[in-house]
Amino acid sequence: MYSMNKELLTNADACYRLAEEKAAHYFKLLKEQVSQKTYAATLTKDIQSWKHNHIHHHSLFSIFSGRKRKPESQGYHHYIQWLDYTGKLDHYLDRSISYIFMRDLGKALDSPETKQRVRSVVDNLKKHLTESTGTESFSMAWLFRKAQEEGIESTMIWVIDKLKIVSANIPIGMDAEHAQRKLIKIIAGVYMHVVEEMDSEISPEERSQKLDAAIRLGYSYGLTYPFIDDLLDAKVLSAQEKQQYSDLIRTTLITGSVPELGAWTGKNEDLIRFIHSELREAFEYIKTKQRPETRKSFFEQTYVFFQSQEVDRNKVLSNSHYSNEELYIPIILKSSYSRLIARSVIGAPVNEGFDNRTFFYGIYNQLADDFTDMFDDMDAGAVTPYTYFLKYHDERPDLINPFELYWTVISNLIHNVYHSDSKTCEVILDRAINSLKRFKERMGIDKYNEVMDFFTSGTPQFNLVIQKMVRKADDVDFFDKLLRDHIITILKNERKEQEEFIDTIESVRDQINDILKIPNTDNVSLLKEPIIDAANYSLEGDGKRLRPIIAWVVGVNEFGLNKSVIAPLLRSLEYMHTASLIFDDLPSQDNAPTRRGRPTVHQVYNIAIAELTGLYLTQKAIGEQSSLDGFDSKTVLNLIQYSTYITEEMCKGQAMDLDSKGKPLALEQLNLMCFYKTGLAFEASLLMPAILANAEETEKEALKKFARHAGIAFQIKDDLLDVEGDLTLLGKPVGKDAENNNATFVSILGSEGARKEMWEHYCLAMEALEHVPRNTTFLKHLLNYLVNRDH
């Protein structure tokens, strides 16, 4: 479908054949070692030495004392605290960081420079882990604060937005959490490579520039996993679509240019057009960052990576004739080249030591992952060394046992690639035993023993050694696994909480809409009817009802107030808010033609009716508050006094806004004005239920602080939407601020500066919630909604 120069195709094929030859030579060496089973004796000797640091003989006192016992639940923060308490945290982090330096950065652990860097990273990480007091690590607020320290706030905002876009566009049949986690992992990997390449004397400005590029490059490269590898593996695209898509990717990698998509045959055209646009942007960015001397190497590596994946992907489990070479050579290539690209994507200079170590190392990780996933892969009909051996071992005695090959690779790495280095031996054996422990825990003892008996039938004595270590060895777990599980838990919980948040919003909004209408009384005068009609017209608009929803959730779910008893409070909040909008839209103020997707009140009726309706709703709100039953009169009086104070302050804020038109404002002035206009309304939604519940003053102060910063963040988002929003989604015209010569965060700071300011207030609001002694999940997701909404 996509044409390319014949010479370019020939060169690409030649490049792949050279890579195949190198992989074939490596596999031949491994195959010889497997056939001779030399790994068993070699690793048994290694394990005998290794086990002294991992088999602990506990005293009778320690068994019965129960002190410092390993927690049954390895929750992230709880487990880190336990490691620190028992004095094991240093060794835990040392083996974890050493492993990452070896696996992801291709470092030799016996290098003095590597030892120094590992120690430095361990010290910094330990300091962070032991000083962390909250449970918000890896939240958006935490990430933004870390980005501020490096001067890359805009980059972090960009990548957070990108991750959300990717997650939102993962089709049914693929795992959005897995896609996000994989992307984060690859970004982190590229980031580490860039940090390791930096000179220690680099200036802060240059460091920020390099870190900015690292995150964007990591995202751009990582995007290929969900939108190429995972998509082609999934059952989303038809066979014809997969072929079209593969041709498109291959043409891009061979020619160095992304072809136009053109006509698309298949039901997934919208998805493919979105992916094509995102990947083209990512590809062009990577190209701009390639140095002339590394550009050729980068494109060769990407082609080998893609082609090896294609060769492996196109195998079918029903074919009983694949040779060992056909099974393993593509795996050697794709597992090593994926990590080689992580370095070449940053345009780093050639490093033969890194290249060789990474090439030999890749299959170790791939075989470990395939072992873990073998039953899922079997159910999916995927061809891996394990699924193929499980299916055909009886009729194909020539097939290599992949579990034996796995241990052969380990032996080869320790003694031939890393030259019998004791630290490398320690870390690799830690990892191997830990993987088996995790597999055993996941599968259960009976299934685990069945699998082990099957794959180790040819080496029963070696299996006894391994299984003794699996049962008894301690201190073999790794931080990256804990972090992986923690991030997966965070992503799954966030998705679940977000769904519950949306359900709550919709459910409560419907309940509130049902109680807002103001009835016409039989004896109402003719002069009063248009005011009630105008009030109901305004209330019937497609309002978000955020303020009464907040009050309902906080009041009912957190303070335990009766939802029917606080109905007057909910009405009063929406009446007050709607009145403020009517006044705000008047010709004497913003002169808005539409509100909530409909013509404004003064357009439908007239200016006088609009003014009277706003006043009527304000008074109606006070009347509703005075009708609250079930509370003592002093509490209700306190509520009304607070409500009138809020109304007064909001009027001051609107007056400040009107007076500021055409005048330059300082940021502090704009923050204050927005707090008066918006933050106070959020504060009222939180404080009124708190007043009715007689909450402590410290809690009220924390809620006020949250409301202040949430309100300003909300207003900044409004200012951004006025510049960048969609009229259809917003329900009101865009560009009104500029037309009315309003001072806004965008006019003062520009769009990029306004985003930074919004995220600063987001962080301050999140930090305020840490001092609220209640479940704040709803408020956290409310804040996420405020800064991420499109209307």
C-alpha cells in the first residue's frame, strides 16, 4: 500500500540479516551450553556461596517475640517503613538500583564509577522514602512539585495531558492501565539515560533543557508500545487493518518519513487517524533530536526492533514445525533492541560495552516475562518458547526447554558477560529467585510444583537446589516490582474512584435538579410571575450544580447530615450561584448573550427583569437557609450570618472585576479577585455543611484553604477555556474576556504561565486536603475535574 525506494528496502533487509547473524551466533553458544547442561553445576556452586546472605537462621526468641516480623501485606508505604525499621532498606535499595543500572542502563557493576553512582542514587532515594509523610507519592501534585525542582513544570503538564489523552483513546480490548504504566516506565528509562549522560558541571538551565527533551523523547518512543506493539497484538484491528498498519510503520522506519494515511479500509478508521496523528508528531520530534552521527544507527535499530516483533507476532501455535532458531532469534533481537533504542533515541554516543551487555542481557528479561505469562499466553494462542514447548514437547524432542535456556542465560551472563563479578552474581540470583517466589505466590503451591516438575525433569538435582532457595531465601525482593505494583494499584484505584465520582455527580445532580424549581402560588400577583418564570428559566439551564453537589457529598457522606434535611441548603447554594450569573451576564457587566447553552435572562426577558430576578434569588436563598429544620437556632443563625458575609464578599469581588477592565493587574490582585468571585463560592459549599455539623475550627480552616486554591484553579481553567475552548462544549461564547478587555491569568501570564499557575494552586489545594480528617477522595477528584474539564 505504501511505496518505498527499492534500494532503501534492500538496505533495511541487509541490516536485519546482520542483526540476525549476531543473534544466531549468540543463540548457538547458548544452545551448546544447554545441551551440555553446564549451567546446573556452575549455578549450584554460585548458589551455595550466594545463600549464606539469604538463608537466615532465626533464634527461638526471635520466632516467639514477633518483633520486626515481615508484614503480610506488602503495601508500598507500610513495606518501606518495615524495611527501614528492620535495617534492611539499604541492602534492598542497593540491589534494586544495581539491577536497574545493569538492566536499563547497561552498566557493569564492578565499575568504580557505577558503584559511586549506585550509592548516590540509593542515598537520595532512601532519604525521599524515609522522609515521605503522605500517601500521595506519584500523584499529579507530587510530580508537579518534583518538576518544579528541576524547572520543567511545563514539560510535566504536557506529559500528564498526553498520558490522559492516550488512556482515553485506548480501545476496548486493550488495557489502559498497562499502557499508562508502560509509558511511564519507558519515560523513566530514557530520563535515566539522559541523567547518566550529563556532566556533573552542567548548568541548571542546560539540565532543564535536557530533562525536558528526555521526557518528550521517552513519551515519543514509549507511545509505540500501546499504539504499535500492543495494538497489533490485540484483537482490535482486522487482519486487513493490521496489514495496512504494519505496512505504514515499516515504510516510516525504512524511509524516515511518515506517509499520509490516505484511505483506510476497516471499521477502526477514527482510531487509526488519531494514532497516526499522535505517532507522526512523536516520530518527527525524535528525528529533530537525532545527531547526524547517530541518526543512521537509530533508524537501523528501530527497524530491527519492529521487524523482529513482526516475525515473532506472525507465528501461529498450530504450526508444529518452527525450529529452535525461528523461536529464539526474533526474541533475542526484540528484547535487546528495545533497550538499545532507549539509549540511541537520546542521540547518545556509541558505547560498545553498553551495546554488548544490553544485547546479551535482553533475552534474560524476555524469558523471565514469558515464564510469568505462559498460561495467559497459552489461552491467547500466542507463540512463546514456553507455550510452544508446552504444546509440542512430546512430539518434538529437538525442542529446547526454555526454562533450562533461562538458567543457561543467567550462567552465561554472570560468568561470560560480567566476568564472574560477585555483585552481578548476587543481583541476578536475587532477581531469579524473587521471580519464582512471585510466580509461586500467584499460581499456588500445587500448580507451581507441577510447573517446576515439568520444566526441570531433566535436572532434578538442580531443581532441589532452586526450590530450597525459593522456600527459604529471604531479602530477594526489589523496589521496581514494589513500585510497579504500587503504580498499577494507583491507576486502577484512580479509574475506579473516577467512575464513582462521575456516578455520584450525575446521581446527585439529578436529585438537585428535581428540587430547584420555584412553584408559582395561586395568589401570586401578575407583577411577580415573570420574576419566578425568569428564575426558573435560569435554573433550568444545563448547569453543572457543582456547589450544591459538593455540599451534598460533604454534608451527607462525610459529616453524616440527613440528605432530606439539608435540601434547603442545596437550593440556597444554587439560587445564590444562579443569581451571581444573572448579574454577571448583564450589559452593565459582561454583557454575555448566552449562558448554560441558552440565551441569557436579560436577552429573553429584559434587563430590569434580570436584575430583579437576581435579587429575588438572593433573597430566596436566605429564606431557604432560615427554613432548615433539625438544627438548633444558633447553628442556623451562624449559617445565615456566614452566608450573608459570603454574598457581601462576592459582590466586592465582582466590583473589583468590573473596576479592573482595561487596567493592568498584578498577579496578587488577580488571585484575590478570583478568590472573591469563585473561591468563596466553593468555600461556602464546604463550610456550610461543616457549620451545620459543628466541625472543629482546624478542619474548617483546612477546607477554606482548599476552597481558596481550588476556586482560583477553577478560574484559571475558565480563562484558558475562554481562549482555547469549544463553544459547543462550553455553552457560552469564547473570547469574551479579550472582547471585554478583562484582566485574566492568560492576559497577565500567557497560556503557558497560566497553566503553571493553575497547577501551583492545584498542588496547594491538594496539600490542604492532607489536613482534613475525613475521606477526601471526592474532593481530590473534584479538583482533577476542575483542572481537566473541557467545559
